[in-house]
Amino acid sequence: MSKRRKTVGFILVALVLGLITVLASRSREPSYGGRTLGAWLKDYSDAALDEVQLRSRCEEAVRAIGPEESVPHLLMMARKEDGPIRSWIIRKNEKWNIRCLKLTDALTAQQFGIAGFEILGTNCWKAVPQLTSLMQDTNHAFTALRCLVGIGAPAEMAICRALTNQSPEVRRFATSQLAAVTDDIGLYVARLDGPLNDPDATVRFAAVQALGLQTEYPEEALPLLVRAMGDSQQSVSSYAAKFLGDFGTNGAAAFGALSNVVVSGNMYMASHALRSLMAIAPERGLPMTVAWLRCENAERRSRAAWVLGEVGAASPEIVALLRSRLDDQTFKVAGAADTALRRLRDRKRAAGKAVVVVISGEPSYGGKTLREWLQTRDGVDLSSEARRAIREIGTNAVPALLQMLTYRDPEFGVRDYDLASEAVMGFGTLGKDGAPALPKLEEIIAGRETQLALYALNAAASMGVKNFAVLNSLRMRWESERAEPGE
């Protein structure tokens, strides 16, 4: 037989087998409302999380089919694998597009199976033994575990056994899901002891994350998190230190261990420990943080500013300390202080205690101030009425726009880039009429504050000034400032 005939024969056999497979699977599959279980699960899996109505409709359909009819097919989906002929048909049919030969690839079918078990939940308890056996198959272990997690409490022991599975991926996911199937906190913590000693660092990290969520049970969780601070993997030890801070004042028992880390730990871990000290006992942690902010080590100054921005209070003392670092000779420290002050300011604004911005000599038109017109939008852009009003104000708007561009919060001493953006929009509307601002804009562009310089450059560009040499110089400054040691 010639090679051509063999190829044709193989294709015919494959097509026949594929057709038989498709017809057989569809004839046996249960349905609801004229659509198969697989079709409903496809829609459910394809739907975005915010497509609530579609997902709800799919869930109702799968529940209407029920576990007795669905479970055998969900197990088939979970076990699905692509053999040579099936893979060949799927690959070739992308070109042929023969509707009756459309097959779902194994990975997608497995996702449908997982979705089905999640929808039906505990009603699929009869599938637990078969899924537990499927976890012994290295190619299907993770899919089987996800199906078991979807079933929930009836699969508790199977999920616990997955903690010793040969696959780190399976062990990691089982660790992250233990809380969903363990009600007793003592038993839960005992079960996490193994993952905390797992040879794979990602499994140990999952255990630390799980413990960090148990903020209502400090007595049980704190000892294990303190122990995890001694882990050889920095990501594990550092985040153990960080999660201790999430216990707030309930984490007081860990204060001593955290203090030791601040003194003797590596910089990354010590900064997380410092943050946790501030969260647990701010009055005791503040002196250590202030000492870092005042020390000669630039990295410590930067980390201290980060900590104060994360968990510090906007007290006059802290604000003054951070403001003193805005002019730090190390860009990273100045940037960290600026970011910290912004966070403190934003938290104060969120609490409804924002300072009202006052622009001296702010012009008006038609009963509205310049800022009111700049906030009159059609989507993200200024409305046509606002653009017309700003052009009517004309060059009288320039002094106010420059004030907005360079505004500093009087309490926190930081720039207001939302206000600066409004100023750039105003200059963009004025176009060449904003030219009186050019000397000041050029001064800002040549200054030390790179971010403010970029806003000024955008404002200048709206007047027809397109200095690409200046733009490139700004870009190089921006990159060099962030290339300092310790960045």
C-alpha cells in the first residue's frame, strides 16, 4: 500500500472514530431545557464573574439535572485525557471546522468537571472515593483535588491526605483549602504542622498565609508563625513576620520575637517585623521606627518611611519626621517619605478630614470658579461648555493654574497630582494663550522633582513646545534616580 493510501486510510479511520466518540458522548449526556450538561458547564466556565444572571441560570440548570445524573459525567470530564487520535482530530478540526467533529480538549473538559462539582457541592459525596483514587494519577491529581474541594466537607479526609501527595502543587493547594473543611481550630493548626515543614518552600508559604488569616485565634496561630520566622526561605520567614502584624494588639505575645528580628534579621525581613511591631504596639514600636528613620543607613530610612506609611498614624510627630525626609539626598528615601505622607493624607481624606484647597486669586466665569469648570466633565474629558469658559477666562487663568500645578498640602507637605492633572488639562485648553507660564514651567522641568517636571512638560507641550531633548533628559533622570544602590 502506498504512503498516500495509508495516510488517507488513517484520516478516514480517525474521522469515523471521532464521529463515533462525539455521537456516543452526546447521546448519553443528560440535558436540561434542550441543552446538555456540558453546554451549561461551558457557558458557566466562559462567563465572567460579573455576569451574575448567566452564571445563576447555568447553576440552576446543573442543579435541575441533579447529582445522580451529573456525577458519572463529571467524573468522565475529570478523567479526560487527549490520546493521539483525539488530539489529532482536535488539531485538524481547527482547520476543517466540521461541526459534528467538535471535541473538547482534555484540559477544558476537566475545567467543566471542576465547575460541575463546585455547583453541586456536598450533593456529590458519592464521587469522593473515585476522586480520591484519581489523585494517585499524576496527570489528574490536581484536577481531582479541585473537584474534592468543590464537594467540601464530605471530602475532608481526602483533602487532608493530599497534604502528603507527591506533587508540590497538590500539597500547596490542599494546604490553602484546609480551612474550608476543618471547623476545629486546634485540629486545623495541627494539620498545618506538616505543610510548615514541607520540603517545598511554596507549600510552607501557603501554610504561613493560611495561619495569617486566623486572626481570631492568636493563641493557636502565633506560636507557629513565630516559628516560621526562622524558615530558611526569605519569602516564608518575611511574610510570617508580616502576617503577625495582622493580629493587631492580639499579637502582643510575638512582640519579643519580632523585636529580635528587627535587631538581627536581614533588611527585608526586619522591615516586615518593624511594620508588625507598629501594628501590634505602636507606642512601643515607634521608637525603633524613628531610630531607623534617623539613622545613616539609607535603606533603613527608606524602610522606616514605608512602615509609617503602611501603619503609622497621622500624628504631628510622625508627619514632621516624614516631612524632614522629603529633601533626603537619597532619592529612594525621599520617594518613600513622599509615598508615606500621601498614604497618611489619603487615610485622613477617607475619614472626611481633608483640608480644603485654596487657590489665591482664582478667577471665575459665569458664576463658577476655574476649578469648578475644570471638574465639569463629559466622561473623562472637559465638557464643551467648560472648555469654552476656560478660554473666556484666558490668560487670567495662568497664575491659578501654576498654583494648582505646584500645590503642596499644607499639613503633609506633598504635591497633589490630581490637582496638577487638572492644571495640565487647563493649560491644554488654553493652548498658546498659556504661554506666560512657560518661564515657570521651564524652571520646574529643570528642577529636581522628576514627576512634577513631567506634568510641567505636558503643560508646555500643549502650547506647541515639543522639546524631545528635554523629554529624553527627563526620562534618563527618572531611570538614574531609580538605579541607586538598594533600589
